[in-house]
Amino acid sequence: MEWTAAAPPGNRLQKSRRKEGRTAMDEVVIEVRTNGPYKVTGPVKLVDMDGNAIPREGEGAIFLCRCGQSGEKPFCDGSHKRCGWKSE
């Protein structure tokens, strides 16, 4: 992986990855949803505490539990709605 400084405005760091002779800008976005899970989009790999990849279905967004009640941790299963969990 190679880190490069982004052009102004913002002056933040962005990650670029070389793949098959080309450079692609990767962007992972973690959205904190009101009274719900974290929505994670982009090229992300989820690993457990031992460094093993956690399998997931498809390549779309993943939703990670914030309430602690999910039966499918670390993924959200909608338990926050049943238990009345609020993010505020």
C-alpha cells in the first residue's frame, strides 16, 4: 500500500493501491447511522482478533452491530430495533 497526500482542499491522506499495473484510489466509508448499525462501504477486509478473515456474503455494504445484542456479531441482525437501543 502506498499513502499519498490529497490535493487541497481538505489536505487529508488518501490511500492508493497498485493492482495489475494501474493505480486505483480506494475509499472506505463508515457511516454512523442514527439508532442503527455502522454502514461500511468500499474495499474493506474484516478480520477477527486472531487476524482471520471473517467471511461475508457478496461485495456490497456491510452493517456492523453497535447495540451489542446481535446474534450474528459482528454483523447487525436488526436486534437494536427489538431491544429499543438508541444511539443518543
